[in-house]
Amino acid sequence: MLARNLRHALTIRDLGLRALAARVGVNHATISRVLAGRRFCDASTLAKLEVGLDSPLWPQYRPGRGHSRGEDASAP
């Protein structure tokens, strides 16, 4: 779900890997591996990505509804 949320955030912002990498200070190869599901990012990397994208990426748990994309987490 992290990779899906990250890809969604990049898509809606029309932002590429290298642009995001430069914005947040994370190697573009790391971001690529996260997107491909070959790497799980640590808390520091996740925080940088979420701040740089101004979007929660970690799946939010909502009782009775399971997990959702970050942008839907505040919906009733």
C-alpha cells in the first residue's frame, strides 16, 4: 500500500522520481525501489517523502473500514 500511495501522490502532482528525490533529499534509486516493492523505507525516509509530498503515504487504519489511502484517512 505504501508503494501505491506513493505512486498516486507522484501522479496527481505530475512529479518524477528525480524531482521528488531532489526535493526531499532521498536518492532517486531508493524511491524507485520503494515503488517497485523491492525496498521498505525506514521512518526517516517515509517522513521525508510525506513532508515533501504534503501527503500521508503510510496506510491509515480506520476501524470498520480497514486500510485506506492516506488522502481518504480523514473522511468520515
